[in-house]
Amino acid sequence: MVTSDEGDGNVQPLWLSGGPAEIALWTQMQAEHTRSGLWPLLLDSQDPNGGVFRPWGSGELYPEQMSSPASHDSAGLLARWWDTYVAVDEDDMLDADRRLAVTAPFGQTWPGLAPSREMAPNPDQLAAEFAQWFLADRPQTRLGLVAAASGAEALATMGWAGPCNYDNDTAKFSAVIRDWEHRFGARVVAVGFSTLHLSVAAPPVSEYEALLVAAEHFAFCPDNIWQGSRPYTLAAYAEQITSAHHWDFWWD
């Protein structure tokens, strides 16, 4: 059991495996979640070759600082974040025209939420397939178990602080992911120091749907566009996530 930095030995929000995760055990724990109440996560380290396995083994978790995901409105959060990140100020490295080009065709106007889509693949089966791929790509990953109703809630329950440079309350991000769980069949599969990896059963398939989802991603994690792949625009990012069955996020 991992004791959080602020828990003084009393708060242990996470069980962490002592060695690399095995897909068979992850799959078993995923199947037993309804009975056990434990959500399985693949946990990556900031430095895979380091001895502490940060942030998990070092206890850099802050559950007592997090509110409840249920107390936040996903649509309202995304709209407010969008307004913050599209604003142009005097210290901006980009001029107004170039800043607006990043979020074209929407510019500074929040386009609203993307519509939900019908689930074709089973979300949990797709999560298992993504977990197998993720483990093959990063064999140093460990297994984590969190007492939570879903992957979205597990992030706040264990006090993960990956997006702390943007907001210290992870429950706000959990509220958005809970919404994605319902609208797109998203599942939280893997988490790193400041990275997040979701499987997605019903991704956008049309150009406009992908633009709407890309706008949500920009509001949720602007570094996906600002520091992603060239060109650093919403339109280019939308092409990347069209029909993609996993979403990856990184906060600087």
C-alpha cells in the first residue's frame, strides 16, 4: 500500500505492485471490478530506470486535496478552460491572428460538446486490448489498484496530480472523463507522472465531430495541441484522433 505525501501514514489510496504488471492479472482485476470495487490501472514512472518509481512509489499523491468529481459540471469546466486558453494577452508569444489560427475554425468561440456516439466495440474489451498493447510497449509499467467506481473517479480518489500546473483539483478532470465514459465509452487504462491514456470505444469518425472532440481535448489538455505534432493546430489534431481508439494526454 502506498501512503500519500500528506497522509502521515493514515491515507493509503493506492496498492502498487512490486514489479512489472502482467496483462493476465490486469484483465482479471478488470473483470472482477464490479465485485471487488478495485479499479486496475497501468502505472508508468517519470523515470523508469529510477529506483523510486515516481510518483507512485514515492507517495506523491494528494487525495485530501481533491474534491468530488460529482460536484463539477463537465460542460461548464470545458467552456471555462477553453475561454482561458484562447484568450490573447500582451505577453502572448503569438500575435492575435496566429493565436486564432490555432483553434480554427472556432477561433475564440466555444463550439459546445461533441455529440455522443453509439458503442460498436465493447468498451471493456477494447480497454483490455489497449492495456495489452500498452504493456507490450512499456514493459516496466506496474499494476495499481484503487477503490473507485470507475477509472475517472480513481484518478481523484488516489490523489493523482498530473495536471497540477493547470489546476490542483484532479476531480475536475475526473468529471470530464466521467462524461467521456458515457459519451464515447472511454476507459482510463494507464497513468504516468503527468500523462493519461484512455481507450475509446466510440471515437469521432467525421471531420466535424473530430473538430468538436479536438476542442474538448484542447480545453482539457492544451499541451496536446500547443506542444503536440506540427502543425500545432486544432484541425491537424482532429485528423489524428479521427477513428482513433485511444486518447493520450500530457501536461507540461
